[in-house]
Amino acid sequence: MSAPESVDQVLLTAAVVVIIVAGAALLTRIWRGPSMLDRAISLDVCAALIIAGLGAKSAMARDAFYFPIMLVLAFLGFTGSVGIARFIAIRDRPRKAVRDRPRTEEKPE
């Protein structure tokens, strides 16, 4: 094994270790997250970590097979995040009470 190949292996191994540590921290945030928004962001980060893991596996194998799968996962992660954000925005929107609305009086003709 040449020097550049051994450097590649060390860097890829370090990347996988960082991904695993980030995954453990992510599971902790999902488990302990005090709000629904924390859990939603954690699930978005989970999709990013899966994509990063597939990228590391693809780099280790020197195979481009996983690139379309990574693209689909990125699209699903984005649409899921947007959907959850819209749901939370609608749920947390302040509602005006019916009695607080000004009444419009209709004039009989």
C-alpha cells in the first residue's frame, strides 16, 4: 500500500468514527429532546448522517453505486423537514378568539 492510499484509509476511518459519534449524540438528542422541534431537527440530521455514511462507504469501496441513493435520501430529508416545519408553524400559530374579532354590522337596505 502506498503512502497516499494509507492516508486515504486513515482519513476515511476517522470520518466513519466521527459519523458514529455524531449518530450516538443524535440518538441522545432524539431521546431527550424536550420539544417536538428538537426531535424534528434531529431526524433531519439523521438523514444527513446516513448520507455521509453512504458517502464514506462509497469512497472506501471506490464505487459510485450509492450516489443516486444519496440523492434520493437528500430529497426525502429536505421534504420531510419542510413538512414538519410547516406543521409546527401551523400548530404554533397564535389563534384569535372569535369574541375578540371586531364585528361588522350589516346595514339593512
